[in-house]
Amino acid sequence: MGNSARALFISNRRITGLTADVIAELVAEVGPLWRERQRARLASRPRKRVMGAGVKHRLVFVDRLPATLVHLRHGTTHVLAGWFGVDRSTITRAVNEVRPLLAERGCTVGPDVRLRTLAEVVDHLGATGKTGIIDGTEIRVRRSAQGHRDKFISVKNKQNAVKSMVVTDGEGRVLWCSPTKPGSCADITHARQLGLVELLAGGPAVEILADAGYQGLGVQTGGRVVTTPHRKFKKNAPDWYEDMYERQRKAHSSRRIRVEHGIAHLKNWRALARHLGRREHMSDTVQAITGLLSHQQSADQTSERQM
């Protein structure tokens, strides 16, 4: 791809989901990591030629990164192969090389602040005094060819899916997204397996909003996880109680609705709307897209402050 075509390709945010400035920052950050891993891969095996000899890459890194972004955004592998004038397998190999590097970056919440683990997210919320919101999201995947099919069936949607826990702040900015679990895993079980109870019980005093799927964590975390109020009357409830319960439920829902907005921004990327590739790549895909989205949100917020 020529320089003029590449510039036109990158300048359109609808194609990659990112602005040209953010893509330039990614090239400067991820490019050296990709070249270092390529040199380490070549040096780790017996060689008969001098390092650097042989056929050169037809798809250079400044094309591999945009190809990966478009693949995550739109899932158009065959179209990308035609755009860049290479085979489909070359695009797939480029995506498999760049995607793990993007997943390792973590979420950008400030010029010098990156969040890569749930513990870092809890510490960040405690240091800034912000409220966190958690929710689980499901991503449809292909049916397993053999074995362990039942554990990928979502209890909620009755479809083959994987599940991830998303953490946002009170404004809906994505702070972290967990590795994926099979769709049959309950939200509260996933949160416990991630160590959320231990982090909140022994960590800073933060407020985490959650829906009814996390009821029970409030007691285990000393009230730091706030969920939808329990119904005390399941049958023949008094009118005054129904009115009070509805007010409390709506007030809680209005506070935690921002996490749904954050998940909606994630689902704008085709790879998270319905994944047609290997399930083994889903964790890297989810965390790569989360890192890219948070980087763009941070850049947009910085530009708004400067205006």
C-alpha cells in the first residue's frame, strides 16, 4: 500500500475506529515490540542464513497494525487481503502477531496511567475516589466441534457464548475487561474467581455498583459492592412496599446504566458482536479492543479539555 493510500486509510475513523493521532502513538509503541519479538523468534531456532537475509515482509508493520485494527473493527479478512495485495493467510498471520501485543498494553486512563489487572483497577478507584461499575457481557462464538459443548451454552440466551466482566467508572469509561470464561459461568462466580472479594475486603474503600446477578457480594465485601435491593415480599406485597422498591430499583439502575454504554461501545467492534474465529483467541481479542477503546476515550477527553 502506498503512502497516499495508507494516509487516506488511516485518516478515516470509521474504518479503524481510531483517530490518526492514536494510530501514530500505537505505531511508535507497538512497532519496536513487534520487531523485537520477530528477532527473538528468528534467533531461537537454528539458522543457515545470516540474520536479516531471505525474503522480506510484503506487509510491513505500518500496514500490519491498520490491518489488525480493521479486522477487529469489521472482521473483513478477505477484503483486507485485496486492499493490501497479499494472501488471506498473510493477513491472518499479521493479526495473530499484533493482537497479543495490543492485549498486553492494558487500558489507558491517563497520559501515564495504564491498568492491566483488576487489582490495579481497585487501587485506581480508591486513589481517585471514583465509583466503579461492573457487569458481565456475553459474546457469541461458534459451536464447539467436540467435547465440553454444554459449558459454553449461555443460561441466559441459550446460545454458544463466552463471558467477560467489564469494569467502568461512573462516567462509563472502560477501565478493564477480564479474560473470557465459558458462557455457563455465572456472573457472581466469575467475579469471585477473579478475586474481586479479596481485593475489596482488604483493599481501599471503594464503591462498586452491580446488578442483581452479583447479589451476595455486598455482604462478603463489607458493603462495598452495591446491588439491586432484595425483595422482602415475593407475594402479596403491600402497595407502599412496591412503590418504595420501584424507586430504589430505578435509582440504582440510573446510576449503573453507564456500564451498559461502555459495553455498547465495545460491541461496536465486530469481533465482540459475534466472534467467528477460534475461542482460544477471545481473551486477547477482548483485552486488545478494550485497550484500544480506552486509549481513544482518553485521547478524546484530553482534546475536549484543550478546546
